[in-house]
Amino acid sequence: MPTQVLTAQEDIAYTDLLFDVCRQFGIRYYSASAKEKAFVEEVTRVTWAKQQETATGIKQNIRPAFSA
């Protein structure tokens, strides 16, 4: 989940995005392995940040996916 505090509407949108990513990769989140969950959560995090950057026009400091 993003580190910023989300409104209820943003929280729902983020959760919808998470499950969209799960469907895209054929992963059932609640029965996924820890590795699969980490993967879809990271893809969702980066996708959300890029969407927010586009929506707000405010440059986001997006850490590359799967970096330490």
C-alpha cells in the first residue's frame, strides 16, 4: 500500500487496481504465495504512483520496481 494516507475513495481505487493486476497475471491474491503477493503489490505500487503522477501533474519520486 502507498505510504501516503489515502481517502476512502482512493483506497477503493487502489484495491481495485491491485485486483486488476492480479487478474492480469492470473494470480488469486488470497491464495497466492508470498512471492506472488510481493510481485503484484510491487506492480500495483509502481502503477499507482505513475497514475497519480499523470492525474495530478506532480512529479512522483517513484522507486524502481524490485529495487533494494
